Amino acid sequence: MTIKSADLEIMATRISQYPEGGLPEFLLVGRSNVGKSSFINCLLGRKNLAYTSSKPGKTQTLNFYLINKNFYLVDVPGYGYAMVSKEKQKKFGMMIEEYLKTRKQLKRVFMLVDFRIKPTEDDVLMYNYLKYYNIPVTIIATKADKVGGSKKEKCLKQIMDTIDLVLGDDLIVFSSNTRLGKNETLNKIESLVDETI
């Protein structure tokens, strides 16, 4: 897939603000600071389309990126960030739940985890939560370039042992620095978009 156009079209906090038209959508979830913005920028070949920050917790809306005028990537607030108030975390949770319950055009969730560390309790909860809604998931294991060759197998096993992937779900090892996994992810999106045409 060649990315010809990519624009942040809508920043929504409620259902009435979601885009209309029924284009396929792909949701991005992950802990704060797992590298969602870098993932988006790498995938779309843009430097600063998604705002990257050394301070986690910057995304506070559902951000709909219109790609090739053909589908949306939907970025949501990161979870598990202690500096965000409990009240705000609850609000984020309700925003995401409303989206998951109502969005028929959601094709797949890309759930980002840090390749270097064991998935957290929050990661496991998020995966189980998505499975509760029977949503297909691809785990994106980010920051893979920061792991030496001999440790890669161990890191992969750690993720697979912690998150019990159901049949049909899969995992892509990814690095926004080396672009490892970029084509694999784009090919997956392309095949799912083609299915809906």
C-alpha cells in the first residue's frame, strides 16, 4: 500500500462528532509512552502528523486520521498513565467504550505493547476487554530495534506467554526507527480495506 494522503480530520470526544460515511476504521490502543505517535508517523511516512512527546498522556481525544480518503486510523488516549487524574482516566475509558460499542466500521484493533518488557496488567486487561467485544486484534510490539538479537526470542515469548492470543489474532514485531513491521502492518490494513469494498 502506498500512502498518498494522510490528514487528522476529526478530534472527537463523543459519538455525534465521529465521521460519517462508513469508511473502514482501525483503532490504535496502548499504554501512554508505548510509541503510538511514532507508530502512526512511521506507518504514514510523516514526521509530525501525530504529535510525539517525551511527556505521556498528550492524546485526550479520539483522533481520526483519514488515509488515502479510503480508511481511518483512530488514535485514542493512552492508558496506565498515573499523572492523569482518576476522573480523566474514567472519562477516557467511557469515550473508548462508547466507540467500541457503537462503531460497526471498526475492522481491527492494533494494540501496541513495548517489545522490551513483559506486558503489564493494564495491557492484559485491555486485550481481554477487546475480546469481550469480539474485536479482532493485532499486537504491535514496538521499539524492537532496542533489543539485541539474542534477546529477541525471549522478549517474543514473554509477550506470547502473558497475552493469550485467541485464534485469528496475531503479533507484528515493529520498530518506527528501522521500519521493521511497517509493510506487514500496511498489507494487513490493505487486505481488510479490500474486503469491505
